[in-house]
Amino acid sequence: MNKKTYLIFGISKGLGKSITINLPKDIDTVFGISRTQPDFLREKTNVNWIQTDLSNPKISSETIKARLKNSAIDYLIYNVGIWENSAFSNEYIFEENSLSEINNIINTNITSCIVNIQSLLNNLKLSSNAKVILIGSTWGLDNHNGKEVTFSASKFALRGIVHSLRENLRRHKIGVSIINLGYLATEFDNNEDVATVLKKTDGNLIPLQDVINSLKFIISTSNASCVKEINMPAMNDTNL
């Protein structure tokens, strides 16, 4: 069994926590990025936590690169997405979004993604079958009916990053993919079984296990294949 190296962004909670706990094998090496310390580090001794604030792309990229040095990266998973304070509620008013809030979202969701991937290209090239996987959103798909302007813009930007980055990395056979997710059942513990999640949410939220399975599919493919996009809205999601 070959040992792999993961670089996972946003591991402290929600989907990022679930990815870190459930996707890598115990023999794999994991570098996990978050601003706050995860609560599961004692249980996952193969996780090397790197504390940094992705709202500052320059410092975060320098911090991460300094820790990884010349380590090969097999799978880079950018699971980052902050949104407006009043997003996804009736209180959201675009006119009230401050410049600092808009800049923070763009720096964290877009600029940091670009700068960090750029700084780690040589690490990815050291792998024989590297994958770059961005976690997107249905707010980045055509004709959604959400009102959150900056968040939506950042998720559309991720799709642009993926399309162009793939052309830059094609000759190195580094796969570049994006998974555009709908509403997730992030409030449930990682050990909650799918049947229970479906029952408690009336089937309106995507179990995190479904996302893990989509990631397993991407990393299982050879470097002769390119999984471009996976769109995964909830079955009852009328946002599209």
C-alpha cells in the first residue's frame, strides 16, 4: 500500500474536519491548514497542523511553504469558503456589505487559493499522480437564485481557476478538479450514519459521506484521466 501525502485546507470544522478524518489512511501523511486548532489532533497522529490565516495570502503561503519545504504533495484539497455575515438569510442586503468584508472574502476564497497553489507547484510535480481539488459551491453555477454577491463571485472564480490551471498543469499530468456542493449536513458528527442524517434532515441536506465518496473517486483515477467538475446539489435544492 503506497503512502500518500495530503495538504488539506480548512480542517478545523465541518467538511474539512470530515475530509481529514475520513479520507486519508492512517499510514498517510496529512498537512492540515486552519486558523484555529482542530479538536481531533490527538486522535489523528498523522495530521501535521499548520496554523495560518488565509485572509492574508502572502503570509499564509509563505508559512505553508516553509513547513512543507520539498515534500511531495499527492492531493491538495482547498476546502475554504467564507461568506457575508448575513448570507443565506432574509437579513442579507448587498448594499450593506462593507469593503473590508468584501476584501476578506476575496482574499480568503480566491487570492489565497491562487497564491498557495502557485507556491506549491514544485511539490505537486514531485508526485506521480497529483490532484488539485477545489471545493466549490452551487453558488458558482449558472442561473442559481442566491443573492450573496461576493460569495457567489468567489465561487465562480474557483471554476475559472480550475479551467485555466488545468491547461498550465496538463503537461505535468496533474489533475485539477472542482466539486460544486449544495447544502451540506455539517451539523452532524462524523460518526453519524447516512440513514440517520437523511431521516433527521428529511433528505434536504447532503450527508458528508457523499462528499467523501466523490473525493475518493477523484483520487482513485489515474493520471490519464481528468475529472473536470462534479456538481452535487441536494436532491431537494431549488436553488438551481
